[in-house]
Amino acid sequence: MPDLYLGLDIGTSGARALVMSDRGTVVASAKSAMSDHGANHRDPMVWWAAAQTALQRALADCPVKNIRAVAVDGTSGTMLACDRALTPLGDGVMYNDPSSDQGLIARIAAASPPQTAARGATSALARAVALYHAHQGVTGLHILHQADWIAAKLTGIVASDANNALKTGYDPVAGSWPDWVAGFLPLDLLPNIHDAGTDLGAIGANDFGLSPDTRLVAGTTDGCASYLATGADQAGDGVSVLGTTLTLKILSDQPIFAPEFGIYSHKVLGLWLAGGASNTGGAVILQEFPDQDIAQLSQQIDPAAPTGLDYYPLTQKGERFPINDPELPPRLGPRPAQDWRHLQAIFEGIAAIECRAYRRLAELGAPALSTIRSLGGGAQDRAFTAIRLNRLGVQPRKPLSGEAAMGAAILAQKGMRG
């Protein structure tokens, strides 16, 4: 039996475990909702119960002794405090929980370089500092990211990765915690940081039937794992997610930091994953056609016959990328008489923004877009896809998967290949 690889994804609503073969095929997969284990989605024990159930289900009919390595991903910026025995000292602080200490946010901004991802109201460093002050009398105190704690519960190995640590202030270019972070809390409370995909050691005895020789590989964030799940792994490989908003990422041979556009770089596979998010996307379509069949309208579109209209589709004023302008107004006119042509003009506008976004990344130092993989509801629309590909001018690639757990399994595999 060939080697297998296990990925565990801890999302906002549940956990998914996925076992992948050496050839990249899914051998087993299972999920478990947080709500099945408790109403409090901030309770780390609810996270762990969901993870345990997903693992047990995925591994039930799987040759577990053939699993060579495991990696865990979690929501970026979600943190918790625990003691030496990994017992949580309270609820976790979620990735989107804003800090109530505006003075702390201001002090972090004053002490840190502008390119750090640790700034802002949802700073993970601010969460870590708050947890430290709340529990600083505890012997053996650990301040961990969500993925760190789940991996430690699974294997007993306490460590983190440079991707999850980015919003806590870690410097992935220098490969260390910068001195200014030490001005806010003792660094020995934070885990040792490794590049995503690093072999951290054998997991030893465990409750899931895995071989003690199975290796733990340093994990990543859910966003990075979702990118890896598509199979993209070369500089110039782009992934666009066409959901309520438009998000896109590209692998670069050099790091890109442009905080004015909300762009930071995660180190993965020896390269740098950079991207941005626009306020355009499917929410505009739903706003413009609240009671209509979008698929039926789309069938009337001829992508080879452009409307000639110049839309910038937004639901309200304000854009963050590829233009940073909080006052930028939506442009959704002049509206054609035919609804399908209005929809086509929105498709064309979103495609133009996507193309401009990849060009902006190239201007900032990323390679030119060479391939594109598309995820999200918009990726299923034939006319929209044709319009986008004509704008982007690159070859499409079918995503391997859209599951972050698949990306974690791929990371586990690549960690074993060095």
C-alpha cells in the first residue's frame, strides 16, 4: 500500500479530515460541525470535539498505518491561552473579534513597521497580549494559534508555522520574532515558529490508531491551505475565488508587502503567497437581480460580443484592491434595456477588476499571471468564465479541490518530500 497523507482543517463552522494518496487522490474524507458539539463556537473543546469526530470518521475505513504525515490548518488569527497540559484557560478569541483596547492597537501601530500584518482592530498580536494579561499568573502558560493547539492535542508537539504567526507579528523574511513584539509580551509564551511544511517530528502514541512514526508537518492557515488544495504550486499560478466578494492569490518568487492594499505574503513551498480582496463580486449581482434567475439570464449572453460598457460593480462606495479608495463610487450604468446585457456588463466589470488586480500584484513584484484556477459560485457560470478568461489571457487549470483539508494533506506530502 502506498503512503497516505492526512490533512485536518479547522474552519469557522466545523472540522474536516481528509486522507490523500501519494498520487493526490482522496482516499477518505469526513467532517463534523461545531454545532454538533456545543453552541459556543469560541470554546476550544468544541473545536477539539469536532476535530476528533472528523478524524474518527475519516480514519474508520482507512489503512491508518500507511499515513506517513499529518498537517493541520486553522482560521488565521484565532488564538487561545492554555496551560502546560494544553488545558484551555477560557474561550478562544476569534479571527474577526476586534480588540476593545484602542490604546493597545495604537501602541502596536506606533511600535511596528508599516508592512506588518499585526496592525489594526483585529490584530492577532492584540489578542495574544490580552490573553497574556488575563492569564499571566498561570504556570506553564502558552499563547497558541488555533491550528497550533489542535496539532498539539493530536500529537503532543507544541509548535507553530510562519503563516499562522504572520498576524501575530512574526517576520517571515527574517525568520524570527522581531524585537518590537517582545515589548508587548514575553516571547517564550509563544510557540517556536517553523516554515509551513517543515517536518516537526514523530507524533508518538495517539488515540487515532496512527503509527507512532507518523510525522507532524508544520501547518498553515485555512486560506493558504485552500490555495494549495487547488494544485497550484508554481510561481505565477493564480487562484481567484468568485464569491460574495472577489479574492485572488498568486505564488511569487519574492515577498510582497503592500499594507495600503491589505497585501501580505505567506511563505509556502519555498515561494511567497500574496493576494488581495476586492469589494466587487457576487453580492453586486444579488443586489441588482434579487428576484431573477441569474443562470437563465446568463444563458442569453454571448461572451464574444462585449457590451462596450465600463462598469465598476460595487454594492456601495469604497474599494480596497486593486484600488484603495474608501470613497470610490459604484459604476453600474448606463443600464441597458435588457437585463441579460446588464448582467453581462457586471460580469465584464468584475473581470476587468480581476485582471487589474493581477496586474497590480505584478507591479508590486509578483510574476505575471501564467495560469488561473477558479473557485466559488461564479466559477460555475459558463459566460462569466469565458469573459474572464478572455480578459486574463492565460490558460485555465481545473482546481484539484476546493477543500482546505486537501491543502493540508498536500502540505504534509510536500513536507515529506523536502
